[in-house]
Amino acid sequence: MADGTGGLARAVLRDQLRERLLARILDGEFAPGERIVESHVMKEYGVSQAPVREALRDLEAMRFVESFPHRGVRVRLISERELAEMYPVRAALEEVAGRAAAPVVTDDVLALLADEIEAMRAATRDGDVHAVLVHDARFHEIVFETADNALLLDVWRSLHAEIRALVTYTRVRVGLTEIVESHVPILQALRQRDAALAGKEMRHHIEHFGALAFREKTARPD
Amino acid sequence: MADGTGGLARAVLRDQLRERLLARILDGEFAPGERIVESHVMKEYGVSQAPVREALRDLEAMRFVESFPHRGVRVRLISERELAEMYPVRAALEEVAGRAAAPVVTDDVLALLADEIEAMRAATRDGDVHAVLVHDARFHEIVFETADNALLLDVWRSLHAEIRALVTYTRVRVGLTEIVESHVPILQALRQRDAALAGKEMRHHIEHFGALAFREKTARPD
DNA sequence: CCGTGCTCGATTATCGATAATCGAGGAGTC
DNA sequence: GACTCCTCGATTATCGATAATCGAGCACGG
């Protein structure tokens, strides 16, 4: 058993490797565009090639890396153009989630959502940008889970890489408070169980920040 | 990258195995709920365990099979509910594609779309259901390609709408002619370069058949 | 007769090694 | 000097074998 390096010897190796590698990608230790060589990872964690390959394949499905036959795996470089492309897709998905979630949301879930907003506010006061983003993502994830559509949730999760990269771009341009408070109308629409309104608020929420983030280059013909 | 039928990704065993296994699942040779044993597939195709595992993992990501650690892989029962879940997601994506494609569509593309409709009509006359679905899928794919949003195209492809539609068709009888002719309003909206209308037609197109196939559970308040 | 623990066959998860493939860089030619 | 061909090092794709794990069936005690 490989216990010389980091003490990963419990569950399925593939999953542990995936989490480790993902953390390193998000920390920027693996820079975008940089290659991730299987043999290096093998030696570093003292495991064999197979679990490394499968972990990397999982990360590919999550869109954090890309791979080409015989040419290996590299951290996906997410261009500003791709981020711009994400907004209409994400906006549409969030609208679907809002519409589906509103009629079936329970008071418990509403409380959870309110908690997340509170947590975002607290993190904002502490200046903890990372925590804000975590609770932001969690807020949206709760809505998608409530929508009770496994396929929808799956597709949304596959956008994680883009969403993650997105916040790095927008971090400096948009105030944290504005981000946090813009979740309130969504919660209110859900409280009213108004499907159309909830969908609209979800859509606007995404489109608003999309327009903010790319206002200098969006020459959208309307 | 998610390759559809790109062309030069042939030599990789994993991909070939995935296609073979998928065909067998769809043919019903592997019944829903039935286990797929790695060692059996190994011997049957004369390959090693690694490519089999990776092919099965791909199929898992596509939701055609499910796997549990140390307990192997089994064919997922694609429930009617799951098929129903696809429709709102797909409808939203198609609307985005229609809106994006309409302002930039060329006459060449419009001609291609008209050709696909003609091909669908011909296939209908021949009673070739599979061909109809292929050209149907191609019609929509052309619209997504025209939308010029790589992420949107990627997400749409990940739905494998053609395959799911096939499954739907085998369960719910919908008139072929109705399917084919319902593409005409989309083409007309694109001809007018009317983004909002094209999006709306795309959405209605999908929602219509979703409602037909699963009318008992869609109770959209309107 | 029923429940419990154990053994065994089947299967997966992982390993270490080999074959196939790619990209860079040097020798040779015009 | 620029281009082409070829070799070589690096890396991936696949293989065959071993270790870990699970579930079913059986012996045993209550």
C-alpha cells in the first residue's frame, strides 16, 4: 500500500486522486494550459497508472481538463470567449431549474436558501471571497436539487469548471455585496411558489452578471 | 473533447468498445438491470481489462449504465421519468440555439436545413424510422453549429438526444409525419432572421413532443 | 426452525511491464 | 540556408497478473 506520501489508503483510489488533483487545479498549482503527466502523478502519489487515468477522465467529464489520444491531459484553458458563451447556456438552465423548483419547494429548503444568503453576508463582512463563492454555488445547487431533475443537475454540474473560472474573472469587477443581495429576489419568488417568476429571476440573476462581466465586449445585437 | 463522429479517433479501443456495448444495450441484448461483467467482455472482444473499464466508465457518464465499487456495472433502467426530464432541458437549450443562430444564419445553411427536412420526408415515405431520427438530429445539430457557441454545442451533444429520442419513440407512438413537418416553422423563422421567433419555435417544437409523449405528467400552469 | 459466522467462488481494483504513438531535434540533400 | 527524412526520448494505450472485496451458500449453535 502506498502510505509514504500523503496517507491516501482508504476508499477508492480514483476518487481520492480526483479530489486531490482538483484541489491542486483550483489552487492554481496546475496552471491553465499546463500538462498533467500520468507518470508524474503516479510517482508522486505512489499509485499505479490505472487510477490516475480514471481520475483524469473524471476531471475531463467535469471539464476541468481536456485530453487528446496519445497526447495526454492538460488543464483546460478557459478563454474569456468561452465564459461569455457560458452565460446564455447557464441562464437558460437556471431558468428551467427555477421554474421546476418553485412549485415543489418546501419550507425547509427555503430556510436552507435563506441560510446560504446569510452565510454569504457573513463571509462578505469577513472579506472571505472564497466562502462567498462557496455559498453562492451552494445556493444555486440547492435550487437545482429541488428541481428534482437528475439530468438538469448533471448538466449544470458539468459547467463547474466554467463557473469556477468565471468568478476569478469577475472577482475584481463586481462588488461582493451586489452578488450576495441579488439572490434575494430569487428566494422571494420561490417563497411565493411562482414558477414563472422564479425562472425569470434566476435567468436575470445570471444574465445581469454576464452583462456586467463582459460589458466592454458584448455588442449583442438586440 | 467530446467527439461525436469526428472521424480520426478510430484506433482507440476504448471508443470502439463503448460504441459496441452501447449498440448492444440499445438492441436490448443487455437487458435493463442486467450486469455487464468486465471479464466476460474482455474475453469476448479479446482485449484487456483496462479499455473495458474505461468504456464502461464512459457509458456510466452517459447514464446508460451504473456502477458501484466492487459490485460492478449494470445496465441502467432508463425510466420514462428520466426521458421526461430531458424535455425541459433540451427545450431551453434549443431556444438558446435558435436565438443565437437566427441573426447569423447564411443562405447556405438554410439550404442545408431544407435538405434535411426533405431527407426526413423521404425517410418517412420509406417508413425508415431510424433515418428520420438521424436527419432530425442532424437538423438540430446544424442549428447548434450555426449558433457558434462551442459550449452550447457540447452540452447539447452530451444529452445524446437522438438516442434518447429513439428510446422514446419505441415506447410512445408519435406520427412520423407530424415530427417531420414540425420543423418547417423553425426553418421559416430562421429564414426571417427573427431571433426571438426562432428561439420560440425551437422551444415549442421540443415542448410539443415532450407533452405528447408524457402528457400525463406535464401540468404546466399557463 | 431460525439466526449467525465462516469459507469459497466470482468479480473488481490495482499493479508493474510492454507495445504503440507522438514531437522535437539532428543528419543529410538540394 | 531551407527543406525533408529519420532517429530518439518521452508519454500514452494496452496488456497480463496479483491483491482486495463482495455475496452466496453452508456448518454450527441457539
